[in-house]
Amino acid sequence: MKKIFKYIIIAAILFGVLFAIAFFIKSNSKGSIQYDTQTPEIKSIEKKSVATGKVIPEDEVEIKPQISGIIEKLFVEEGDYVNTGDLLAKVKVVPNEQSLNSAKGRLANTKILLENTKVEYNRNRSLFEKEIISQQEFQNAELNYSRAKQDVTNADSDLQIIKLGSAGGSATANTNIRATVPGTILEMPIKEGDQVVESNTFNNGTTIAVIADLNKMIFEGKVDEAEVGKLKIGMPLVVNLGAIEDKEFEAKLKFIAPKGNEEQGAVQFKIEGYVYLDNDFFVRAGYSANASFILERKDSVLAIPEALLQFDKKTEKPYVQVQVKEQEFERKDLETGISDGINVEILSGITIEDNIKVWNKTEEEKKEDEETSNKY
């Protein structure tokens, strides 16, 4: 029994020794890290920026009533196209009681004065015909009579305007709201039965409709203060609309705001650009949009992928590892130029013939990549 136990112990020890030897051999049989290399290339690099915003009509016109009242009838709807002079709505006048009463009182007073001047005029005419009074006195009486008749006419017109919205002889009634420009009805914030207020010196008035020409659209967006100094009026833009996929619209910058506004700690400047529309696509007002523009461009420059760059922890200057022998590398400090976010321009530090170390690539990873490529 003791011998059997002894053999078991010896067997366990031998198994442990063999396992340790096998583990040591396996762990030391792993290949050392093998790094790939990549050479610089001659490329063209564009430094772009993107401004977010929306596409809106170049001009929007608000139609407002010339008289207060209630919307009696609407003749158009949002989305309709109208020409100048087209009837949009009709306003029913609800006269102010105080103004109506005052107008009636003025008319009555002018009629009384008219009767008095008429009597005086007739008497002076009779006297003038008998050569009792001079011609000057008769002309004065005639003038007063004519003024009295005109005052009655004016008072009656004022009363009609207060009651009906226009005088009887008016060519265009103030109660008829008409389009002042051709275009598409973008918005009608009122409905039949709503009360509206006239536009005057002290009040902007109620908006009946908003009209715009959808064939003339502009991009309106904002750019950061770090980029606004690189923009120039007339530079090209490429506009992408959120509602229309896989379509780019050309545009031209037409306005840069002279003053910025602070938003969330950053100063933003408003920009606008003409958008050249495509007849195959209908662009609605208010579409969200992005406008990309080239801030800087260099052709045929020495460049490498930004992923190859390393940065010194102390100086934060860029460098790369250049191969000098098989899997032996030395550090090369670089001077870089513009970058497009993928490739970066190299001003000095390496040549086009240098092999640059690609970081974190082992033999096992290479083998996995090769197996994956063989599958496809």
C-alpha cells in the first residue's frame, strides 16, 4: 500500500515537471513582434471644413392687411403658386363704434354747414345780379359753398371706409388682400374667422401669408471664428441636403457676417451662399443642410497617413520610426503641413524612399489578416 502511494507521488511530480517544461517551451516558441512598414506617397491634400445650417428662400415677403377686421374668406392654401395681384383673402370690416359714431357726427355737421352756405350763396348771387354787391363778395360766397360741398363728400367717404373698408369709388378695396409678389405660399398663419390687425406706424400688423420664390434659394449656416478668416466672398461651396441623399448642390459664398455671436462658449459667424438648384429635385424651404468648403489645398506633396505619426510626450512634436535594418528602426522628427484628417503633409524629416514603421502589428495578427484575405 505504501509502495502504491509512493508511485503515485512520483508520477505526480514527473507530470508537473513535464507540464512546466512544455509550458516553458511553448511560451518561448512565440515569434517576436514583426512590424510592417509603409513608404510616403505624393498626394494632393485638401483641408476642408463643414458649416451646418439650412436652405431657405433668398427673399420672403409677408402680406399684411391694410385694414382691421375678420377673415371672411381665404382663396389660396399653403403650397399654391400665385402671381402679383392674385386675391389671397377677403377681410370683413367690423367698425369701431366710437369711430363710426364720430364719422356720422362729422357728416351731419358738414351737411348743416352746407345748407347754411347754400342759403348764403343764393342770397349773394341775387344781390350780385342786381349789382348791389361787388364781384369779390360773390366769389367769396361761391368759394365757401364749394368748400362745404367738398366737406360733405369727404365726411361721407370717411364713413364708408369705416363701415365697409373702402370708399365707393375706390379702384381696389382695402378688404381684398392681394399678392404683392409672385411666388409660392410658404405659410398662412390665419384661418377664416380670425381677427386681423392692420399694418401701421405703431403696429406691424397680422401676417396673412408668407410668399417666396423657391427657384432662388440660399444656404444659411454658421462657421467658427477659427475658420471665418479663411473664407472669401465668391468661393465655391458644396451643399448636401438631409432630405435628398446622394446629391450635391453647387453654391457660391455671398455673405459673411461682420459680427459673431457667442454660442456655447464659441463665437459663430453667419454665412450665406447662393445655391444652384437642379430642376430634377424639388427643394423645400427649411431643409437642413451642410456646406463644405476648401480652406486650403496643396497638390503633389509628400504625405503619409496620420496613423503613422507618434508624438513626443514632453514636446508634443510629431515623429516616426524609420527602418534602418530588418526590424530595426530609428526615430525621425518631422515637420508637418496641412492635413485632411487622413493624410498629413510632410515638410521635412523623411524622404519618399524611407520605410516607416506601422505600429502594433504582430505575426499572429498578420497571419489572421492573411487567412481573412484568402477567404475572400
